[in-house]
Amino acid sequence: MLQKERSFFMNMIVAVDSNWAIGHKGKLLVSIPEDMQFFRRETTGKVVVMGRKTLESFPNGLPLKNRVNVVITKDKEYNVKDAIICHSIEEALEVLKQYNDEDIYVIGGESVYRQFLTYCSVAHVTKINYSYDADTYFPNLDEMDEWTIEESSDERTYFDLEYEFVKYVKK
């Protein structure tokens, strides 16, 4: 008997500018304290999935505390203490089967977001009303028919930046 392939309903979490940009030269575009608090609140005690470059962008290149860190890299020699290293999306999906989907958060970067988009059903997007100089992007969910906005916060400000928290769900 053929076993049905398991569907995933994971989360993505990201901050984007008005062009859906997420980074420049390996760094976030901006650091907004309330966005960082939201990220911590959503992901603490959960599973975070990222590429090697995202991990290396963290302080001292160390995995995030109080989370299961799954890192995807093609480098077979890559090893990091307190992280699960996977060498393909397929290998990562196999590892992730042991966790509840709602506890899994894809956190970047661009290629990891794009490859996992099909496996996610919720995207927590902090939309920043500003256009930055950028070289990495998140898929524009507003242009995809299968994604719809389930809820959005009131507009907030951090100094002169305006932003809002938007929750997208896949139809």
C-alpha cells in the first residue's frame, strides 16, 4: 500500500520593506524593537529553520537560545554546536516530521523562504513602509492568489518608520 505523503502547515516569520526586501549584504534592513520582541515571543520554545548565512548573521554565529535550530547548508563539513544540520530541503523536511507544524518557523534567508513557501500555511510579516537598498527578497504574498490577509495590526511607528504586523494564511 502506498503511504500518503505528509502535508506540512508550517509558519514563516519575516520583516519586509515596501518592495518585500529582507536584507542587504547579509544583514537585516532595520532592527525594530517591537518586531524583535514579536519574533522572540513567536519562536521561543519552538523550531526555527534557516540557511547557513542566516545563522552566521546572528551574534557570534550561534544558534538561537531556547529553540530547536535546524540549519540547511550544502557544506557537508559544516557543524555547529546545538544545531541540527541538514544538507537539503528534503532532509530538513524529514527531520521536521517529528515536530508539530504549528511549532515550526522558517526564518530565512531568501532561498530557504522560497523553497519552504509551498510547505507553509501561515506567514507572519512585519511590513515596513519604507524602501531600502537591498539584495535579498521575500516572495510578494500580495501577488499570490493562494495567500490572503487574515489579520493586521494598526499602523505603528518606530522613530520615523511606519510598520504593521500582518498575518497571511494560505487559502
